[in-house]
Amino acid sequence: MAECLESKVFDIPPGWETVAKQIVAVRPDNKVFFVDVEFFTDSRIIEIAILDADGHCVLHTNVSYHETVSELAKSPQEVYSARRIYGGEQTNGMTLPELAAELLKLGITKDSIIVEWSTNNCDYRAIHQAFQDYPDVMAILPPKHRWMRALTSLWKVLLPGCPSFALDLLHDVVFPEDTGNLHHFAKVDAQKLYKMVRKALVDMCRVI
């Protein structure tokens, strides 16, 4: 598949023009952010990472609830996944108030574009649920139509019929020289997300 991708040139799918321009342009401000959130099944955030339009990580932290994983998790699989991220039984990292304060420093506004890799806006939902009681954060978060899903509205448009759009699998096909990285860690997945979007918009699509 990797060789096949190199031989094709696509039109930029609708809605992605601004993201493409932000990735390739020298700009005075950053309007596009790439986000990955790891969370419990009730959408409670475990870990979050946010990258800017240059692919630089501007925020990365676990989220502490001053409780243990066993007290928060709903299933053995959830316990395993959370302990893997936290590095043990105790939750650690920024608290939600601390994370809210950091989000306010990033320059995110209602006019920003947030990119995630999902089929159902799960990162959007997790972030909105986490900060529904933080009006300052809710005031800056872009509306849902400005959250772009790289899986459904970009890669599925470019590669209809692809047998799998799982981020870890597709990333390793597109970047065979960069396989073996861990998956389901927010910073790693946000970096993979950025690389996949940049690959699609800069290398595979016609110049804007």
C-alpha cells in the first residue's frame, strides 16, 4: 500500500484546506491543534496530548483524581489500560483544575480547528464532559463542526475500501520505517495523528 500511495495525487477533501495551509505556512498564529485523549469508558480523561500545527507538543499530561485506578475503572481491561498509562495503581499528573488552567494558555479559541482520529468524536466528547463545569474552558472550545476527524473525513475519503483504519495499523503501513512504537499513549498517538494528516495533505494531495 505504501508504494501505491506514493503514486497517487488527490484533491484535498472538503473542509481540510485550512488545516493544510496551517501545516505548510509560515503563520503569525496557530489555528490548528491535534489532540489525542485516553479515557475511561465513562469518558473520564486519563491522559491528554495536544500538538500545534508544526507538530510540536504544547501540552501532555496524565490526569490525577486522587484515587486509585481500581476505584475508577469499570472492567479488568480498563484497569490494565489505565495502569499502563499511569505506571501503577495510583492516578497521577495534573488535576482537572490544573489542566483547565493550562488549556487556557494554548491560544485555543472558538475559531480554532481541532483534529482528532476517530469515528465518533470521542475526544471531543471526553474533553467537553471533563470541563463542563469550567466555564472559562467551555468558552474557548470550538464548536463541534470545527473538530475534524482525520479517520472519517480524510483517510476514508482518500482510501475507500481500506481493510483497516486503526491508527496504529495504518500508520505502520504508511510509515514502515517507524513501526514498533507504543500505541494508546496520548502523546505517541497525537504524534502519529499529526504525521498521518501531514502525509495526506502535504505529500498526497495537490498543492493548495
